[in-house]
Amino acid sequence: MSKKTLVIGASTDPSKYAFLTANKLVSHQQEIELLGIKEGVVAGKEINTNKEKFEDIDTVTLYVGPAKQKEYFDYIASLKPRRVIFNPGTENPEFENFLTEKGIEPIEACTLVMLSIGQY
């Protein structure tokens, strides 16, 4: 079984990177969970709108800008992922330092690029 990725900022809007990433992860046989502000289905998965306690999250990929990240600090830490990917536009030194202190690796990268070059 592959390790699970949680997409935070999931969207049903096909023009959004979070939408493209969810579909690309599934096409790469990656198991996903979705967290967003609006309900819907992307890549065959329901978007959760409340901060559920997901199990076995290996990677969190962020599509929420720094201004709205504060509410996710403790939530993401509680999931104990191995890493958090800060996609372009989500970089946040304060959050990255917080994660590092918790033993979680922050990565400033683009999930779509990582998948396309086999570095995921």
C-alpha cells in the first residue's frame, strides 16, 4: 500500500493546482485524502471540510497561503506526517520552523513537478 498524501486546500475547480495535484497523485497510484472549504468530489475522493483526524498521513501538500495557515499549525503537527510540501506561494518560514521543531520535514517544492520528474 502506498503512503497517504493529504491535500490541504483541495478544490473542485479544474483550474486550481490543488485539483490538478489530486488527480495527478491518483494517476501515480498514490492514496489521497482531501481537505478544503467546499464539499465536492475530486479524483474519486470526497473533500472533507472539517479537520478530520486522518490516519497514516505520510505527506501533506499545502495549497493554502501563509495568511490562512496559522489554523493548520497544530492540526498538521497532530497528524505526524513525515513531510509537508509548501507549493509555490505557500512558503512560510514561521510554519517551516514550527514543523522542523516537531521533527517534520518542510519542503519548498511543487508537488506536480516532483511527480512529473519521479522525485515524489
